[in-house]
Amino acid sequence: MSSHTGKAFTFSTLRPWLITAAAFAGVVLLVIWLSTPTGSASSDEGKVRGRPGMGLPGGVAGMTVSVSKVERADLDVHYHALGTVTAFNTVNIKPRVSGELVKVLFTEGQEVKAGDLLAVVDPRAYRAALAQAEGTLQQNRAQLKNAEIDLERYRGLYAEDSIAKQTLDTQAALLSQYEGTLKTNQGQVDDAKLNLAFTEIRAPISGRLGLRQVDVGNLVSSSDTTPLVVITQVRPIAVVFNLPQQQLGTVVRQLNANQALPVEALDRNKDLTLARGELIAVDNQIDTTTGTVKLKAQFANKSGDNADRSLFPNQFVNVRLLAETLHDVLLIPANAVQRGNDGTYVYVLGEGDKVSQRAITLGISEGEKVVVEKGLAVAEQVVIEGTDRLRDGMSVRVAAAEQVQKDQGEEAGQKPFGQGDGASQSATSQGTEGKTGAAQ
């Protein structure tokens, strides 16, 4: 009886330990299975087939890259700057005579032509002054005519020896005096006519009017500091911008060769072309404080002379100047260029889909293209995507750039067990402990 009781006691005591050991063995097997790389090793090839870059070092040979051919073409070289839109002419409209402003004939923001009537100053006083000047002129003209008749009469009498020579000379001097007075009167008449014409305020240039500054009924004068309105010429319009003195030589060389240099005005984000124009002038000196020189471009967009008002005076725009065009040069994508301690280099795709590292000499870059002066030949292929882990002599797989980015994203998200972040390891440990506790 006691012997049977002892056997039962021993089995019941070992059962929890056996369950725990079995659960632990299952977890260990699961961990080993999860850490095993996908695919199978081939003893005769000595490398892992499957996902590139994972498992044994031999798997790196299957890294996916994207390539681009070296091409020979023309390259437009642009200079970029921040410019200010400037009106070709700006005029403050002020009265040239004093008086009451009786008419305002323009609308704020209106487009006007040179000679258009804008406003009228009370002309009555100036008409009266003109009438007075014309009356004095007529009176002096009659006196002059009478003096001329008397002079002719005195000359006849003097020929007959009827009057003294002094009388004849006095009459000739009186005639000259009347002639001088008549010229003065004529000047007064012209001045009165001019003042009367100035009572009509006309646009001196074609352009766009601003906001009205003076209302009807106010007394205005030529000495007023506040203009009636400001008119700006916006068709065509100009943009003034600065370039570093290092870029001045190229621009001047093109201008001396009578080459037209196109200029584009872009919006703030450089996404939209507001207008297209042409460089017309370069300043005659360099600013010593900034080391830059001012340039001026004239703009007239496809609608004609800024007709759609896409450019506004004092507006800030991004300027893109086509400085020159390089002909028949070797070009590669800028993202193919790598930089190291020995300078710039690229990975060139060779026979057997193996890449080789090659040093190159770069020229001017423009956007996503860069000029290669030495080190490459036409039609060679350079790696543009997947260069992060490349080494000289490595075998690669060529794919489109989109596929390379996809593979790199998948590799970053699937790391071997034990090399991941702390959070994933902690989660695995907590799951194992949970299963052990439940088995117990």
C-alpha cells in the first residue's frame, strides 16, 4: 500500500516539470526556425539563393541596382537669382497751376494712354488772364502800326527838308520801343494760354493708375507734396536682379557676341513661369559690399507686354537666366556621383553584371544632370540607385529605379533575429514567458 502511494506521489510531482520542459523546447525550436534565412544553401555554388543582401555574405552578390547610360548632348546652363519687378517709368501726377479741382475723370486702377485727360482745375481765372493779355497785345499792336505810319511820313518830310533829322530819329526809336513791347505782350499771351492748358491734367505716359489721393473740390497747387495719382508703366515691365561677380564673365561674353539671353520670372515656389523676357542691360560697376552686379531684364509674356499683369511693380520673383548652352558634352545623372577621400567617382556596370569603381572629373552641373570632363565614355552605364552597399567588383542585378527602392524598403523592414531593435526582442521574450506560464 505504501509502495503504490509513493509511485503516485513521484509521478504527480514530475508532471509540471515535464510540461515546462516541453514548452521551453517548443519555444527554442520556434526561435531557431524564425532565425533561419529563406532559401537553401547550395554546396556547389557556395552562395545563398533568395532575397538579396540577406543570409550569408554571398547573398550580397544579388543586390538590385538601377543604371543609366552616359549620353552626349547639349546642356543649358542657368543662373538663378531673386529679382524685383520694376516699372519702366513711374510718374507722380501733380497740377502745374493752382486752383480748385473741379473734375476727376479717371478710375482708380485704370489703364490709360499718354495724353488722356485725367482731371481739370478751375480754368476761369486763367481764361480771364488770357483775355487780358490778348487785349494788351492788341492795343500795343495798334500803337506800333501808327508809329510805322508816322515814321514813313517823317521820312518824306525829311527828304523835302521840312523837318529836322532829330524828329525822324525820335520816331524811329519810338517804333523800336513799340516792337519790343509787342513781343512782351505776345509772351504774356503765350504764358496765359499755357496756364489755361495746364488746367487740364493729362497723362504724360501710358500705364496703370494707382489710387486717387485728392478729391474734387480741394484746392491744389504745383507746390503740393501729395500727387493726385501715381501712374506706372507696366507694359512692358522690367525685373532687376543681382548675380555674383564670378558669373559676370559668362554673361558679358554672350552679350558682346550679340547673343540674346532669355530670362524667366518664376513664382515663389519656382513652379510657375510668370513671364518670359530678355536681358537688356548690365550695370557699369560691381557692388563692393556684396560682390554682385545688377542686371535688368525686360519682360513681355505670351499675351504681349505683360498684358495679364502677371508681374506687378515691386513684386519679388525668382529669376532664371539662360547664361549659355554647352554643346556636345558628356552627361550623367547627378545621383550617380559618389564622393570619397580620393575625390568623386561612379560605379560603372561591366561585363557579367559586375560593377567597378571609377574616378571621374566633373564639370558644370545643371538640375539633375552633371557634365563629366574625364573618366567616362558614351554609352557606358553608371549605377544611379542602390549604391549604398556597393563595392568594387561586386555582382549586381539590374532593375528599374522603382524596383530598387522597393527592395531596399523590404530589406530595411526584415532584419535577422537578434539584429533587430530592442522592442521586437522584448516582445518575443514576453510572448515566450506568457506561453511558459500558461503551460504551467
